Amino acid sequence: MTQRGFGIAAAIDPDFVEPLAMAAEAAGYATFWTNDTPGAEGLAVLGKVARVTSRIRLGVGVIPLDRRSPADIVAAVEADGVPVDRLILGVGSGGRHTGSLELVRDGLEELQQLTACKTAVGALGPKMIELSGRSDAVLLNWMTAAWVESAAAELRAAGGTEIISYVRTALPESRALLKKEAARYTAVPAYGRHFDRMGVAAFDTSAFGDADAIQAKLATFDGVLDETVVRSIVGESTLAANLALLEAAAPR
């Protein structure tokens, strides 16, 4: 059965984090996810989430290993009070191009020695997806269900690695921001090539529209992913707008 997670940007208004986390747990989401960007640390956000929830898993996707060392990451987990038994610690290569596979492989091995939490590898291309088989989960991004089914077929056959993907999700009033987000990723060469390989535009991988349209698009990932993460795109920076999207995309 495919679970559903809810994901926010770490740079969201800090006052929104706790009410969104409580609403996500009450709505039946399996995991509460956040990213990690300069000036907005994902583990600090998850520390706030942990204080107001008791069951929902806590995912950070992903911390770039070209910017933070495994030892620094583990120290932050402890300092921010993130419970290890609920944490999925996602890591990736960040801006590293040459030697990215080695960076993630070595970082993953060190993390697995330093902490008992689950680990995930942020992956786009086939080599990084293959490497993610050494972790507890792979975290995909901007994928169609058909592409996931093909790209992760070997992981699925081997078993033991959760297959998780972010799906950008927006209500009609946030169309402009979703289009902007899609254009930003398309301009990144690696992602541009990825969209070309799939033969779809970035925007078309998203779940967009009213609640019924969002639910229909998210349902295309059922049976393909172990967890579909509703990556929230909200044009109006209010708690009400964020809660409206959370409710529209909630598990049914």
C-alpha cells in the first residue's frame, strides 16, 4: 500500500511549522518532510515538528554532503532534538558534479556508522538510484509514475529499499508559483536532461488543480511508490492556504 507524506520548504514561516505538523499527523500522513537549504536547516524544522507530534515519521530530503559532513549532520540531529527512531535522514551530492557518487557512497557509509536512524539517498539518474540500494530509502523528485516504475525496477525487485518521491502539488490559485518552480528546475542542466528523457515538461509531473484533480494525479503513483510526498506549493504565504492544500491532498 502506498503511503502519503507531506513536505514543506524549510524556509516556510516558522509559525506555520507546528500547526501544519499537527494537522498532517491528524490527517493520516505517514511522514512530515522538509528540505535543507542555506539559512533554513531541515533538522531544526523537524525538531519543532517532533515536539508537537508523536507518531508521524520525520524526513529531511535532502541534506547536501558537499556542504555538511556526516559528523556535523549527526551532531545537528542530537542538538535539534530529532528522535532517531522516527527520522529518515536524506542526503545527496548537492552541487558536486565530479565525484558525486563517491561523495554520497562514502557519506552514507559514515552516517550508517554514526547513527541508527534510517537513511535515504536523493537520486535522479540511474547510477545514484542504484547506489540508493545501500540505504533504507531512495528519494526521487519530479518523476512521472511510468518513469518511476522503470527507473526503480531493480530496487523494487531487490526489496529492502523504500521508494519515495516528491510530487509538487498546488491548488489552482498557486499555479503561477508552481510554473515558476517548474521553470527553475528545468533551467538546471541535469534536470533539463531528465525532463527530456521522460518526454514531459516539469509542470506535467505535478499534481495540480482542485482537490479531486490532485487526488487523481496522486493516485497514479499508488502501487508504484512506497510513499508519495505531497511537496506543498502555496502561492499565498498564510497558514490557511497551507492547511487548505494539506487537506485537499490528504490520504483518503
